[in-house]
Amino acid sequence: MQRRHHQASYPARTGLFFLLSISASAHAGGEVIVRGAYYKEKATRVVQPMTDVRLEIGPDTEIAGHFLIDSITSASAAAGAAGVEFTETRLEGGLSVSHRIDTYQVGLFARYSNEPDYQSIFAGVRSTSELARKNTTLGMALGFGIDQLSNAGAQNNGMGQTVPIEGELTTALASLSLTQVLSSRMVANATYDLMYQDGFLENPYRMVPVGAVPRAEIVPDSRLRHALFVSVRGFLPATQTTVVTGYRLYVDDWDVTGHTPGIRVVQALKSDLDLHLRYRYHRQTGAHFFKATYDNVEPFVTNDVKLSPFDSHTIGIKVDTALANLGVSGHMASARADVLLQYVVQNNRYGNAVVGHLGLAIPFGK
């Protein structure tokens, strides 16, 4: 319900075989990536299988596509029906194409998703330029999206809401990035995202306690969002260790400010076998109009956890290996598998969460 968030179905498999047949006939290279993700917190469970295909069409052109299904089961009071468990499925497909011209790369991308109460389309352009003997890379992206949402799931899931609610949301995105090689063993990156949203930003199911009477959520009809992310990646050859540190600053005109530092250590255990350890901390302030409960009706009312002040800790471990290390030979020996486990500690009503991920990347062609 009002999600932007994925089990590969028959259409996905058919499309995958079609793309593979094209690549084989054109002698192109590429890879197929199959992933499955699992997320569980106190009142919500998400199962998210997905398939990505990347094709190299000649030396300078690449086409990529993805298909996913987002299956969420929840029993959330925020959805207007405490204790009523519901399941929704969202289908998403995306396609991108990029082409290199000397030191420049340009591309187009588009994504469409559909669920019973939310339809979204987003498209844009991106480009990169390599300077200073490829030691500096500048990137830019522009995107625009239109979402159509409603409370159609209320009747389907027995939530007792009978008044139809419909809305439209437009999103504009501009992104700038800089990647700089600092030395033969160190690279820095900075990315700035500017997003403007206009339209129906409420959750059409969320009911907010106002005195003794629950009322529908009301938030401003526009939101200007800024995000700056900086990271430094370094390699220690003596121990075959890669260390990645990063920090994200988020601010918007609803007075939400977020600070998210993190660190990731990748340790090579043997050839094509890596261990990843991760820690991330997040702390944010709440929107200026957020309250858990309201005594009287105010211009804006919301008890959305994502707009509340809270902090969280994410601890993760991942193992990434070539299948050759598992005794696989032949073409599949170069395929890679990974397993990820994360635990999220957060002091809000969502409660702590467990995240699991399985992935398999299979190269083909060439």
C-alpha cells in the first residue's frame, strides 16, 4: 500500500530467454543476475525476488533490464486496520541503454511499477565524462516521474474504508556526481541529489489520532529534498583489504534532517572469495508537524514513523564467491554467488528488523 519498492514469474523468464537468445546470436557479452531478498520487522514481511539482465551490444553500447515482484504482508495500524493482515504484490520492470563516445557516456532509463493501489512511471537521462586522463569522472542525471495512487486496497483487504481516495504525485530529480582517483589505492566520490515532489504525498490509508477521533493524514502538497553522499574507498595490499567509509546528509523543507555515517570492510580470503562486514548508523529529526497524537485538528497531521525522530544501527555480514570455490567447473565456474545477512536496531514502533539476501550472477557470451 502506497509503496515504492519484488518473485520472477513466467513473463520474466520468457523475457530473459528472449534476451539471451538475442545476445547469443549477436555474439554479445553480459550477465544475468538473480536475487532474492527477505525483510522482516514486527508487523511487516517483504519477499522480493528479482532478475537483472545486462547485455553488451558491441564495444560501446550496453542495454540493461530488470523485472521484480514485491510481495508484502502486513498487519499495520498505520494502514487503518490494526490486526487485519493483508498481502499486496507490486510488479516492476525497467530498461536502460547507454552508449560510450570516446571519454563520454550517455544513457536513457525508464521504470514502471504497478500494484492494486499505486502505479508509477519514472524516466530520465544520465551521462558521465572522464577527465584528467580518466582520474576524474563527472556524472549527471535528470529524471521525472508521475504516480497515481488510491485507497483501492481498503475494500479488498476488509479495512472498512468506503470513501474512495485518489491522488497524483509528480517527482523531479537532478543528480550530480564526482569521482576522483586520489592515488593508485584510493578513490573518493561525492553525489548530490535534489528532488522535488508535488501532489498527493499522504498515505491514503493512514489514520491519525486527533483527540478521540481518528482523522485522515494531511501533509503539505510539496516537498523539496536534498541529499549529499561522500565516500572514500581504499585498498590495503598487505592484507588484501578494502575499506569503504561513507557519510550521507539529508535535509528537506519539512525540517527532517538525517545523518548516516557508515563503514564497510571487504576482506579477500582467497582468490574470488570475499568477506564483507558492514556497520551503518542513522539518526534523524522529525518533521516540524509530526506528533504521535494530536489534541486538536491542525493544518497538518501525521504519525508516520518515517517522519518521526529516531535512530538506527545496521550490522551486516556478506560472503561473495565464485562458484569455482564450491567445486563447480566449466562455464559456470566464473559465476558468482553471495549471501547477505543484516540486523537493524531501530528505536521506533517498527521495531528491530532482519534482512536476508541471496544472489547469483551468471556471465554469458564472449
